[in-house]
Amino acid sequence: MKRWQGSCIGAFLVLLIGGGSLIFFVPFGGAMIAGIPPVFDKLTARVLCPNATEYSYNDYGSPPIDSTNPSGGTGHFTELTCTYKDGSQKTFPNEEVALKGLAASFTVAGICGGLAVLFFMVLAAIIGARLVTLKTPTVTS
């Protein structure tokens, strides 16, 4: 076996296992990022208003989710207000904050997972190439 073959086998095995595990890590990683409010809020603000100098969240309202059952759960609404250098402000509604924030969370989880798989692929390719022993032809006299 040649060194490049060992390198390809190592990289392929990591790609097979690591790529398959991304199906698990991306959804759970994105949910973990969304579950940490300071990280989620900062990430969402960076996505919605990247040029803003300041941002603030306004949490308001807790109406019942089901109007026929007032003892049930309540809703939560959030608005993001971004302030720019010139003093102008822009407000983003609850739906936009939620959807784009979740999309950013899952994107960050996917990028981090992909970079980890890429790193381990390169590492496995290097190890695979070093483990291969070259056969030297024997010369008989």
C-alpha cells in the first residue's frame, strides 16, 4: 500500500463517521446555543443589525397561549432595537428575532462541526500516511 492510499483511507473513515455525526451535533449544538440567552441575544443582534453601535431587547407581554384556558401557559414577546452611529434606530419584531436567531444558532453549530470534522480528517490523513510501511523490493544475487 502506498502512503497516499493510507492517507485517503484515514480521511475517508473520519469523513464517514464525522459527517454522519453532524446529523446529530448540528441540531443539538444549535439548540444549546439558543438555550444560552446571553450568547443567543448577542448572536441575533449581530445577524440582524451588524453595523449597530448598540442594541437592546424589550421583553413584554404575557398573554395566555390558549384564550379558552386562562390557567394555561403564557406567551413571551421580544423586540430588538438597534441604534446606529447616526442616531437612527430600527426595531425588529418578535418573529424576526426568533427565526433569524435560531437560524444563526444552527449555522454556527454547523460551521463549528464542519471545521472539527475537517481538522480530524487532516489529522487522520497524516496519521494514515505515516502508518503505511513501504515495501522495498528485495534484490537477490
